[in-house]
Amino acid sequence: MLDRLAAKERRRRPTDEGLQARANELSAKYLDGRARPETVRWVDNQQHRWGSCTPDNATIRISTRLKGLPEWVIDYVIIHELVHLLVPSHGPQFWALVEQYPKAERARGFLEGFSAAAHNAPEEC
């Protein structure tokens, strides 16, 4: 049982290497392997974005604020950034590719609620 719990925790808090591997898996599964990031890594300096992508050098950065959130939510953010490697803007073609991830709408709702709760949390006394 402890091994299962440890494996689950590793999936919820992947390393940079784990993010890279997951991005490659997601690209293969939902984008026919067309999105090929050079690097995917956690960063601490994103307080207003969940992730970012630089298509010119194929780098993806994922905010550490996502650590500990459900795996399917992190997968959505990775998919979103992977699609930017193929389509830089947020036009119809971009969203059509993102929507290939079956939990895209659910994950967006989760992140919106998470953000709202974080901004409206009562201050500590």
C-alpha cells in the first residue's frame, strides 16, 4: 500500500524529467506526436499564468502553483502549452487541438474555481 501511495504522490508532483516524459506521452496520444518540446520544467516565477511556451526554442514552463493538483489538470496545462508549439495564437485552430484532450473543459473550470478561491480566501488574523 505504501508503494502505491508513493507512486501516486510522484504522479501528482512530477519532477522536471517527469514533466518532460508526460508531455511526450500527451503529444503522442492527443497530437499525433507533432508537438516536440525541447524542455518542460517547473518554474517558481509564474504567479499569473499556469504555464508558458516559447515556440522559437520549444521550451515549456509550468508554474509550481500546480504542484499537488490533480494529474488531469496538470495534463491540461501541458496540452495547452504543447499546442502552442503548433499554433502560437489562441484562435479556433488552437482551441480545436486543445479540445482533443477529453478533460479540457473540466480542467479549465477547475482552474477557474481554484483561482477564484485563492483570490477570495479570507486573510489570516
